[in-house]
Amino acid sequence: MMVIVILAVSSNSVVANTEDAPNVHSEAAVLMSAKSGEILFDKEANQQMYPASITKIVTGILAIEYGDLNDMVTISENAVDVIGTSVYLLEEEEMKLEQLVQGLLINSGNDAGTAIAEHMAGSEEEFAELMNTFVEEQVGVSDTHFTNPHGLYDDDHYTTAADMAKITKYAMKNSTFREIVAIEELEWVGEGWETTLYNHHQLVRDHENVTGVKNGFVSQSGFTLVTTYETDNDEYIVVTLNAPTTNDSYNDTKRLLDYGVDTFDTKTVEKGKQFEDVYGNEYILEHTTSVTYEKDADLQFDIRNGSLVIEDDKQIIRSEPLKQIEEDEEEALPVEVQEEEEEQTFIDRILQFLNLK
């Protein structure tokens, strides 16, 4: 029998599977709250596995955040010759980077992935270095390594279900990325192909609350699937890896989404909210924080030793440090400015990398 286990830390805590958790056929799977970052279901979440085309989530968000979507990209012979799913690009064809990203994420075009990589970094190999730097330094994952932009099999191209959930959480914060992965169908006009593209993710087309994101398959990876689903108070992320069949990947995902909706709820406390402890000391929350908990839990908020302590009737779920409000406190650099400066350091380096190509 499984029980809830929650780590009481100020960063993302982990909720192990409850006794009502569903059985899934995928070799690895994760259900995550996008609001709190908490893992609500875990099956081999940290096992390194082959991702197949869900790799394109990283390629897409990199192109959106660090490319100019209005750039005209000249398609190379190498891009035309890449095997697998295609949007039938022609050599020397010119296409906007934005359209290539759409072809990549909606129709899973491997040729679009190669064209994006070559345009942004000069080659697939150099772009893969960029991908690895990005997911490690900007997203904060450590068990993932990419060798190409599309997910075709390579022994050194791997990720984990937990890492892909974190990558997806990051990507879905970008409004352009969200808009593209939610497109159900798109009129496609290229020199070699005019058609209507239909999103390869079946649940995007079939379920209103599903907001994205990507499916994948190569024989070595099995069927892989990343899905996001909006609720009233949250957005759930489901990652399934190495499902035996495509039906298994979708059925596992639906079971996990049902489990999340039926079992959990999320409470968000906004940045700037003020608190007072029993001694009359006043505090302010410097970061918006969210906590995901079982629906039948009695959630309590308390101020202890300068921290906001959130607990249910079992144990502490989250502890967030607060800033004490003092009349004559020294001026300090706002937290959001500090974060912007840290992020700018990474952006400067990534832009310098691109400018060298």
C-alpha cells in the first residue's frame, strides 16, 4: 500500500503516489502541477530514457525565445534529406522561422527541426550544445542530454520523465509556444507541399481543456507523450515514456489526468501578501507560491520563525521564507531585479553564441 510522502522544503516538493493512484503501462510516467511544481504521480521518473519527438519541445522554445520568428530561413540539402516525419521542405526554399516552428510542433517535421538548428547555430551538433546548455542552466535539469533537434535515435540522446515535465513547465510559460502547441489545424503553404496540418497530439484535437503539447515515437523509445491540461486552479503536466502502444500512451495520460483532477487541488498565495505573527511582527511574501494538496486535507497557514508554513492534517507541505517589514530597513535590490540580472547573464551568453555562428 502506497502512502503520501511530502518533503517540507521551500522549493518544489515531491508528493509520492497515493493508494488511489492508477496503474500505467508506460515504463516511466509523471504527473506534475505546473503551478507548484510538485510531482503528484511518479513511476521511474528519474530513469534516463529516449524521448523521440518530444525533443522538439526544446527546439521550439529555443527558436521562439532566442530566434527572430520573422527571419527567412534557407533550407539546406541536409534538412531536406533528414529521415522521418516531414513537412516536405525543398532545398533552397525560403521559409519564415515562425512557420518552421509551427511545422515542427504541430506536424512534427524533422526537416523543420534541422532547418531551425542550422539557421540558429550553423549545424545540428552546435544546436544540440545550445539545447544542453539551455535545459541545464535556464530550466535547471541535470539528467537530460540531446544530440539533435528532432529526437531521432542516438544512444547519447536521452531525458527523464521528471526532466521533461520541468522543461514543459518552462516552455508553457511562453505565450507564443502555448499558442502554437494548442493549434488543432493549420493551413500549410510551402513550395513542395500545400495542405492542412492536423496536430499530431490527439488530445489537443479532442479535449477542450488540453492545452498541448507533443507526441513522439521511434522504435528504441516506444511511444512518448507530453500533455498539459488546464483546471480551475492549476495546469497539470503529464509525461509518459516508452508506452508499448500509442493507445497505451494516451490511456495512461487520461488516467493520470483524471487522477489529478479527482484527487488534488492547488492553492496560490500571491507575491506581496502580508502576514503578522503572534508577536505582532509583520512580514511580506516576496514570491508567489503555490501548494498542491489532497482535496480532503485541512490546509492550514501559519507564521513560524519568519516563514510561511503551509501544512495539512498530516504534516508540513511547504515552508516559504518571508521578509520582515521594518520601518528603517536598508534599501535592497528587489528580488525580481536580482532574478532578471541572473537570467540576463545566461541570455547574454546564448546570444553571443548565436552571433558567432
